Amino acid sequence: MKTLITLKIENFEEKGKEYFVATRDQIQGLVAEGNTIEEVIETASDLAKMLVELK
């Protein structure tokens, strides 16, 4: 069964390099980083599954 979650995705630039960070306040520990939006969503999805299973 799949569950939809809403992520907060922020765009950052540091030393000329752009990256994205995704978080979800309701899932403690969910902080994912990626070079593209697609990458950060995929990483956050995998991390969310692991964190929910640990509960």
C-alpha cells in the first residue's frame, strides 16, 4: 500500500553549486538532499519508507 506525503523542498546554492533539500516535519529524521528535484524526491521517498518501518 502506498501513502502520499507532502514534502517541503528547498533550493540552495553554495559555492556556485545548486542542490535541493526535502523535509517533512511529521516524519522525524526525514531530511534528504539531491542535485535535482527528481533525485531529492526519490531519496526522500526511500528514507520515508525506512523511517515509517522503524516506528
